Amino acid sequence: MPNFSYGKSVRELFPTVVAQAREAEAAGFDTAFVMDHFYQLPGIGTPDEPMLEAYTALGGLATATERIQLSALVTGNTYRNPAMLAKTVTTLDVASGGRAVRSASARAGSNSSTAPSGTNSARSPTASSGSTRRCTSSSRCCAASGPPSRASGTGSRTP
């Protein structure tokens, strides 16, 4: 979903996003992607148009869908703390029943990779432009989120 500007009120914004994800799932799409930018991209819209935070939106979609995989189209690693990102994606994976897909980019574009002042701009040491990695708690692909769970025998660490 490259655009959250539907010409509707803000109150109707997320229900419209949910409807799109459900329609995609019903039509047989395997993954719903949302953008991870601070502002709408030039050529798609203006900076003052709605732009949802990607992982919060995906968490909402996790509760509204059943089968479709969920991912940010490209995660802006330049403004996300790597450990917090790992925890965020791991939590999305748990909340979605194993449907999270993590994508990464060292630079996602000029307006998306410039963090607002005062934010953490640490880079993921494993980030490479355009890399995508399936992230499930059983595959342990998400780095630095703790030891395997004693209850289930799985965790979310990098092997």
C-alpha cells in the first residue's frame, strides 16, 4: 500500500487499509506491504498527506487478517535502532501467527532515511539494500531479542 490518502476522513483511514488487506487476502495475494516513510513520497502525494507508521499498521492488520503475510515494503534501517526493530518484527510475527516478513534497506530514499532530529539513527549491522528475510520465531532470524523461550523451545535470535 503505497498511499494512505483515500480522500476520506482520518476516522475512515485505517478501516480502509484493513479493507484493502482483506481484499488482497481474499484475492489470493500472499503478502500485504505497507510503506515505511515519515512523509508521503513526491510523485505519489504531498508531505502533509497521511502516512501511517509501518509496524503499528502491520500489527493492526495482523488482527484483521488470517493468512496473508505482512511486511514493510522496505524498512528504513537508518532511523531504527537494530535491537528495537528486531523486537518489533518478532512481536509482529507472534501477533500474526508467524506471518511477518522483514525487509531491509540501508537507504530507503531521501525523505524516508532522514530521521527527524532527536531520533536514533543507528544502522543495522546486517542491513543491505533491498534484502528481505522471512522472520519467524522458530527460524530465529531476528537478531538480539533474547534467548530461546523455555516454554516453547523457540526464540528469535540469529543462530
